[in-house]
Amino acid sequence: MMNKITALNVFRRVVEMGTFKAAADDLSLSQAAVSKNINELEEFLGIALINRTTRRMSVTEAGMVYYGQICSVLDNLDAADQSIMASSFTPKGRLRISVPMSYGLITINPLICAFKRRYPEISIEVILSDTYVDLIDQGIDVVIRGAGALDDSTMRSRPLCEVRRVLCAAPDYLAKAGQPRQPEDLKAHNCLVYSLSSSPRKWFFSRGEESAMVELRPATFSANNGLALKQAAVQGLGVILVPAEFVSAELADGTLIELIPEWRPDTHALFAVYPFHKEQSQKVRLFIDFIAKALQPR
């Protein structure tokens, strides 16, 4: 006899993961078990939910309508479960979290560890990546990133903090290239850029009511990771603009020197982004509340 809740969960994950194999791996089931649940659900409903061939699958129009309806039902069931768990102070379940590589290691992952200590029965998987993450396709509950405006109506976001950045370089580099006195001077310097930025060669600064945008010359060194840029700057390869947390120790011991501190680099807003159907998930709410509070200025 078909287990209706299991079949609904299987169907949901097949739609979200895109293949029977991916859903099977995600749910720790065999592909045969996934197929059996989908077949039984379609037989029960009397309608095809998924078209599949030996090479590919696609969700039918009826399947997409059904998917949208069952997500809210399953999330409400999960919310009811989590509510009861909360009353006994024992939140449980799995949480998949994606965070940027460098900022994640330095700032976010220690907070995730603290969250895990507070809620030991929540199982956590951390995915460290600086590249764009598709939450639905990869089955991720929350991603921490500089989201900007969301162009996907299936996503929700919550602002967490402003990330302060610092412009700096090594004494050896400055002894050879000279020290910039204003943003415009950076055009003559070797600036090391973060290649995943939406505008890697445009740096923005402000001083009181004044603002400045500097378009840098082509970089001789770029990287898709902030810590790699810091290592290059320490070796005297050029000027970097990175989150203050990355270089706090180097600025304190003089390995790196802050440049034109009267001009403030623009900050980057950090967001928690999650699928809309996770809004009722207690695990997701607990985690985002915890991270948001921890990142507030003290």
C-alpha cells in the first residue's frame, strides 16, 4: 500500500532535483523505490505527473500545479512537527547551508558551529563555494551571499549585515610603487581583483558627501577567492580591496598597510537567501535568526 506522505515527498524531491537518480541520492533511496512511489502516486491520482524516457524526464503541466499545492501542505506538516519539537526544545532534522569560501571560513562557519552546539540534534552540511548556487537544484536550505535584488520570485532573502572592506598593500610594494593619496591614484597601481565580482575593475569610495569611482587598469593578478588575493598582497604583488576580517591580523602587525583611510570603500550587504517554501521551516528560521543576531554590530 502506498505511503501517501512518503510518495509526496519523493515527488517533490524529483521535481526539485531534476532527476530520479538525484532525488534517490538525496533521500537515501534506490532509484527503483523512487520510481515505485511516483508510479503509485500517479496511479492513485489517475494522471501523469512526470513524463520520462530513457534519457530525460519532464514535469507535466498537471505535475507542476500539483507540486505547487503539495509544497505548502508538506511545509505546514513540517512546521507542525517543528513546533512540537520547539516546545520540547529539541529541534531536529537536516540543514544544508552554502556560504562563501573565504568569508565563510573566517566569519560564518564559526557561527554555524556555535549554532550546532546550541541545537545538537540538527544535522548540518556546509557547502563552501564562491560561485553562484542554485538552491532548488542542489537541495540547499539557506545560502549566505551578497544577494542584491532577487529576480526569482521563488526565493526570499533577509539582510544580515554590512561587510566593511579595507584597501591595503604590503610595505615592499608601496616602497617600489609609491603610496596612493586619493582613489584616482589607484589607476597607476597594480590592483589585484576579485574575479567573481559583478564589476571587478570598478572600485567605489566615499568621503563625507563626496564619492569616487575608479576604473582600474587590467589586473596582472586576479582570483576568485579573497584569501588568495590577501596572500598575493602579502607577497608584494599589489593593492587589494577585501573584507576587513580577512586582513585584521596583517594590519595589526604591519604586514599590510591600510591605504587612504579617509576614503571609505563601499560596503557589501550580506543576505540569507532561502526558497519561499522554506519560510515555515523552524530549522531555517532558527538558523537565520541566530546568524543575524550574531552578525549585528556590538
